[in-house]
Amino acid sequence: MKMRCLSWFAILVVAVLGVSTSACAQDSEPAAPKPSTSSPTAKAPAKTPAPPQESSEKDASAAKTPAPPSSKPGEPDEAGLVRIGKDDAVWIHPQRKLVVVEGEVAFREGFLEMFACPKGTKEHESLVAVNSKAYVVHAALLAVGAVPGEPVQFVPEYRPASGTIIDIYVLWRDAEGKKHSVRAQEWVRNTKTQKPMEQDWVFAGSGFWTDEETGTRHYYAEQGDLICLSNFSTATLDLPIASSQSNDQLLFEAFTERVPPRGTKVRLVLIPRLNTVPKKAPQPEKRPTAG
């Protein structure tokens, strides 16, 4: 099932990018991450990637993320960002292996189940509403080399989500026009410790369901489960820890003092840690049959 989904998205990436044949060969079939003993549930490396910054300086380094361009879909701008599709505010940088998604602050006070959702879905419990469908963000992550693992499992026993670790940064301008860039975790507060969230997100990969009447395939996360804080088996990105969906047991809330006003335009920068390999679920032992 997972391989079929991956293949379907690989075809989608080539179709929506619309770039040259040589570019597609290089970017739509990214090399697999190098083997690593690290797993998505392990502690993050001591060195955290520096927050990307928008900059107009002539000597802007590769560590800085340029503002998304106004180029046509499939056409790279001068900074190397390529927009995926005309209706979704999503860009990839094929060389620097990152994804940029535009959205706005949707919620900033109270308990959270999501960090980000597609616009028009779960804004009442998500800090950010993005101007994109969830499957397009999934396709963009695949295009820059991220590898989906497995969504959370609740039965017969709890098994956390797995997948490539995705670092997320939030870029925005305040009322005075000053630029800001922080790790997404800084906007989320642990309700027990009252400190910023420490966990990383993993690329769980969501899944599909098929409408029996029409035969149309649908991506589960389109219902709102794009970047989750509570565990959902339909999540595109989830936390690799137990995080309840029950209203009386929610583990995270908005760090209100750090979140700009509702409606503030933001850009999420998703950077896969390509040295983290999804932990595959153990396969059941095969027993010889009688006879």
C-alpha cells in the first residue's frame, strides 16, 4: 500500500512541476536518504539547523530562505524556488531540499490539535491555515527527498508515527514590517511543563480512501490533518509520541504571547533531515502451517 502511494505521488510530482525533462529526472526522483542509526523517535542531533531568513543582501548565504517568487508554476525564479501548481501556495527548492508553504495565523489562544491545516478545515484548533491542499505539501516533500514512514497505530497496541524528521520554521513580518523567523515549536506550549514544545515532527504520510460510488481516491489529510499536535492516523506530519485527541487530555496549547495576531501572513519552511530514515514497523512472524 505504501509503495503504491509513493509511486502515485512520484507521478504527481512530475506532472505538477512541469519542468524540463532533465530537471524532472534530477528532482522528481530524489536520492534515498543515507542510512542512519537515528530514528524519528530518537533525540534530535545536538546541532539544530539555523532558522532560515528572508534577505535582500547580495551575499545572502544558502542557509537563508528567499521569499517565494511570483513565477509561473513550474518555472524556477532567480532564487531557484519552483512553484507547484497555480492554485496552491507551495514552492520547492530542488537544490537546497526545502519546501515553502504560505498561509496565515488562524488561532492563537487555547488548546491545539493541529499546528497547520489546509484553509477551510480545522482553523478552530490550528495555529496556521495554509493556502494549499494537503496532498500538494506531501508531494512537495517527496520531491525534495523526504521519505514517509507509517501513521500512528492504536490497535492492537499503540505505535507512534514514523518517517523522515521535518524541521519547520515560521517566517513573518510584524506591523512595523520587521522580519521574524522562529522554529514552529516556539509557538506551541506544553500544557504540563508550560515550556515550548520539544518534539520534532515526522513525515507519517497519511493515506487514501476510495469512494465506492465514484471510484475517486481521496487523501485523508485533506480533512485538516496536515501538521498535527494530537495523534491522527490520517496525519501528513505527526509527532512520534503519544498525544491524545481527547479534549480533557490535550497536551499542547498556543503560546499566545509568541504568536502574532490572527490574519498575519506567514510562510512555513519545511526542511527534511535527509539523514533520518523512517523506522519500519516490525513484520509479524510467519509460522509454518500444519501439513
